Amino acid sequence: MRGNLLVDGTALALALGLLTGCDDLVFRTCDRDTQLCNRPCFATDECDDGHACTRSDASVAVRLALVPPEDDGGTEEDAGYDPEEDAGFDPETPEQPEPSEPDAAVPSGQRAGFCERACRTELCPIDQVCSSGAGFCEPGCDETHMTCGTSELCDYQAKECRNRKGSCTADDVDTCFAIPNAFRGLAQRSCLDEQCRIDPKPVSSTGFEDLPLFGVRFPKPGDRITHIEDRPFEIKPVNPVTVLAIVTEQPEGLPELQSGLQDSVLWIAYVNGRKKKVSLDDGGAVIDGKWSQASPALEPKQPLFLVALGYNRGKLRSATVVPFSTGPDWETEGVTKCRTEGARCDNDRDLLVCVDERCRRTCLSDDDCTTGSCSPPKTPSRVRACL
């Protein structure tokens, strides 16, 4: 039986070689991603940097052709490996005489593998790390490969060495540390006075398509309202009917503004177009999709949006969405305790991150810090912070 496996496995290997373009596939297999041919191996130290000696299901037949019938004391059944099943052979086939001598180039009792690309930094040279995007060893750094110079720090997120002082040029902020993952979409980098800076993205009122903006005096974009029940909204209506609503999600477009906000509406008011101040008592809470006369349940530390709509003869004529938030119990820099290192602390104005169990201001250079200095990346948070 094993004689048949040896011959048929070799034939299949040669057939696969024609399909993949690897010359003499008995000794090589093709990497699907790199389209490079990988050589056989018995240990990872026989492979090039960035590769490991692994067993691939696509190469089972090839390895059967390379492996001698002897084993090292265990059986193939003990290892949970059935070559007959893997190779697709009928178990009822009569067993054939074993080869008289195994291939001398193959160590007795070992199964051959192939040097296949392995994205593991420990397999890379000391001055390189594994690029998660390409899967190859590239110059860089991480927690285990600290190859940066004395004037540099490792940006663990980008796996690149950056200038320790956070120096930059106005047209190249890519030399700055990467924006921490906790602030993706919420922060932006800039270069001011040749120093890297990180700030919250500016907020502003938004309109929709060709509709004129509805005038809103209060709140201003980004305002934090501590006692919203005591402060009426101030508007500049120009249409006969005004609709104000507090929602938890910003509408992305006019169709969603008109019909897709039911699940995010907390409060709504319909008022005469001449009214310039509208309090919560002028409207009512929306509970389970239904309007009520109850006051809205607005939680502290909640980012919200005021939607202001103007109607004339049943048609929408003007619209504005203003982002604001409720307060005052936001996390405070250097005061609020936290547990999850590297996680964002809730604050609607400052970029606070959990470092050493305290909410700290994240930074790219000393210029980002009002107190202290911008520390090297801390582990396990892996971000720079003002300490």
C-alpha cells in the first residue's frame, strides 16, 4: 500500500507543478499570495527569514512522496493523521511491498513540510518586524524589536521609528505618531511651528442639499449644556412652522432626516414659526416611538444633536443639525480613574486616554500638553500621554 502512495503522490506532485508553475514541485510548492515557490523543510531554521516550516493541506500528496515509510516510534493513527484519507486512496487496495531503502536526503521518521510565508516578527531579522498588511519582514519596530535610535521612539501602532521630539514639516504630518486607535475618526493631526499636534476634529452645524440653513443661536456647535432643562433653545425662524428634535444620531442625508430618525429621537416640539425661544416644556419625550408629554430622559455625558426644521405649507424649507452634549460629569484629565489601558475616556472636548489607570491627554509632542510633557509610548496602552 505504501508503495502505491509513494508513486501516486509523486505523480500528483508533478501534476500540481504544471498547474502552479513551480519547477520540480516534488521539492517546491507555490505560495498563493506571493506566487513564489517554497522549498521543503523539516524545521523552521531551514527556511528564509519571515517563513516557517508548516504543513499545508494543499501539499499533503507532495509530502507523501517525500516521507519514508518508517516512523519514530508512534503511528500515523496516534498522530490523528490518515494518509489514505488525505490522499483519497481506497483502503481496500491491496498493500504493496515497501521500498527497499528510503531516500537518504529525507531524515528518517519525520514528515516533510514546506517553507511557507509566516507573518511573525520573531522570524524576522532583529531590525525588522512583520508587516501585518503585506505579511513580509520590513524595517520597523515593536515591543520586542526596539531598533530605534537614541533620538527616536517606536510608534507601536505604525511599527515605525518616529522623532522623539515630535518634529514635523507643515506638508508632511506622516512623520508624526499615528492617531491612536481610540480616536480614529475623532481626531486630526497637524504641524504647528514644526511640532506635531493632535486635536479633536472641529464640529459645525450641517445642512442638507439645496435647503437653506435654519438659524440657531443656541446651542452653538460643540456646546456643553449642564442644565438643559433650564436653558431654552434660541432660534431664528423664517418659516410658519418650526419643528425641533433632539436625536442621538446625526442624520446622513435628507431622506434619513425626513423618515429615518424614529429610533434616535428623544424629544420633539412643534411650535409656531414666530417663537424664538423653545424650552423642553414646549415639546415632549418620544418613548417607544410615540410622543408623550413627559420630559426627555437625557443622560449625563451624552453627545446629542439638535435638528431644527422649518416648514411652509407642508413642505420642508430649511434645516440645520447642531451637535452638542449634556454635562457636567465628564472624565477629567489627571483626576478620573480608569481601568482599560489605552481606552478612550469620555470627554467631549479633550482627547483623554487611559494611561497608568488615570485619564490623560494624548499627545504627539510637548506642545500638546498644558502641564507636564509628552511621554514615550506607554505599555500596555501603547500611546503617548501628557505626564
